[in-house]
Amino acid sequence: STPAITRVLTHSHTLKQVSLPWLAPQQTGKSSRRKPLKMPSQSLFNKSIALLFSKRSTRTRVSAETAATLLGGRALFLGRDDIQLGVNESARDTARVIGGMCQGIFARVGDHAEIEELARYSPVPVLNALSSLWHPTQILADLLTLHEHAHLFTSDAPAPETAVEGKGAYKPLPELRPLTITWLGDSTNILHDMLVTYPRFGHKIRVATPAQLAYQCPTPVWDRVKELGCDKDIWWGSDPREAVHGADVVVTDTWISMGQEAEKAQRLKDFQGYQVTEALCKEGGAKSGWKFLHCLPRKPDEVDDEVFYGPRSLVFPEADNRKWTIMAAFDLLFGKWNLHGTEATQ
Ligand code: CP
Ligand code: NVA
């Protein structure tokens, strides 16, 4: 829900400052009303979180393992070749057994139905670490990154170094003005979470995907977009130049998601003209200060080196923020808090 997303974002921002105290310079002198920073909550002390990953991962896995450590708990990485799931045992039985031993499941699956099945039968909360349709924790990191860089999108927002007197121990998360966010490429799990999230926070989305049916939004995703009323803030076409018009942020993802390797040759052909470059964004009329996001891993096909490694790129702060947002989600969902903001009874 929207309040849950806001809560995870503000909690991520706090946890990041607690864990990296130099980000929140302490005021000195007797008049200071800011309290000293505390160590991260140890809400996962004596708890174990199962990382049930049937696909590769660098960021999500390392974020989850290091976040669990900072919260005082332990993450168990259970890869495709490690457990009986998918070979000798069903998702239903696996969810029941692992859920009986661990306090949370963070699962990366192939078909989205697999995570629905795990969630149906697990006695503990299941968090999606990526499925064919969705990648919710990625969009939390993207939103946190945009908020942290709010000063780049307006002349009014305070620069991030400005401490706010008397507003509590930590710097508050900067407000973000409504943005135009453009997506170029495939209709992937990353785009799908953008579609159901950004409009709820006041942002407009412009999408260009190749015209073939294979690259259009899957029906269950578009149904959810409409159910949430997000469709009125989404423009969708197949001309990348038209899509970048007025963009504050340009986002893309690989053209060949995990599991689509056999379609590589066809996809490289179909996505010709979709590479994010300075020239394309200039021709299409993106805002002069446009910024770039990418969930990673990245191939040069979808974005050239000039943009990816240049001053417009926020991709590495975005990758770092996977850790703080996943840590906040673990603390809220698996630790001593729940998403409604009240302390759990156990
Ligand atoms: N962005 C992302 O999910 O990266 P990994 O696949 O490396 O976890
Ligand atoms: N769309 C990509 C995202 C990787 C983080 C995939 O599913 O492979």
C-alpha cells in the first residue's frame, strides 16, 4: 500500500544514517535538540531469513545478507541447486517446512505463480525478491534514490547536507516534486512496479516499447495498474524519441531478462533504436538536466557508456540503496515491527 511504501522509504533513510553516521552530521553545543544516533535495531536477533533464490542475483542477495547481519539475524542462501524445491519437492511443502524453521522468506522465482504459491502456504511472511512480473524491492531503492537527489530536480529543495534543526535525530527524507519518468525498452518486472507505484506518488510515466505484442504490458499487470487508478498518468507508445519528451528521469533495463536468453538474437533486432544516449534524449526533448536510472546488471546494448558512467547516472547510489530499503523491509516485515507501524507481540 502507499502508506507502507512511505514507511519503508522513511525507515530506509533513517537506517542508512544510523548505519553510516557521517551522513547525518551531529549538531554540537547545548542548544542541540537532535538526539545521538542509535545503533540499528536488532529486530532479527535470533531469527533466520530464508533467501529462496531460483535465479542469479548480486545486489538483492548481497543486500539481503548484509541487511540481515546488521539487524542481528542470519540469512540462509538457498539456491536452485541447494534444496529439494523444483526437483523432489513442491513449493507448497517447501513453504510449510522452511516457514516452520525461519521467520521470513525472501524469494526470487521464475513464474510469478510460484511466489503466490509460496505465500499461500508459508506460515511466515514472504517478500518478493523478483518474479516474472514484479520486482517490488527494486522500486523502493529507485524511489529512495530519487528522493535523496530531489535537489537535482528543483532549485527550491534544500541540498542534502542541510541539517534540519529541532526536527528529530535524523535528517528527514527530502520531498520530491512531481516528475516525468520515461521508460525505454522491454515491459519487464521493473517497469511493472514503476507503473503501479510512481503515479501514486504524483509522478507521470512515459513508456516506449517495440510495437510487437511480446513487448506490451501483460494483462494481469495492466489490470492492477487500472485497479489502482494509475493508468491516467501513463503514456505508452513505441517511439523512443516521443517517450523522452519532457523527461526528468530516463530508465531502462536489460532487453534480455533472465530466462529469455534463447530469444537474444530476435530481441537485439527488435530493440534497435532503443539505446539510451545523449543524442536520443536531446532529439526527443528530454529536460536538460535529465537523470538516468538502471536496476543493473547492465549491458551496453540498452545504454551507452557516456550516459551510464556520466554525470546523469544515479545507478550506483541506486544499487547501494537496495541494501537500505531491503533492510527497512526486513525490519518492518520480519523483525519487531509490522507494516502498520505497531510493535509485534513476538
Ligand atoms: N537489480 C537486481 O535485482 O540485481 P540482482 O539481480 O543482481 O539482484
Ligand atoms: N528484468 C531483469 C531484472 C534483473 C534485476 C530480469 O528479470 O532479469
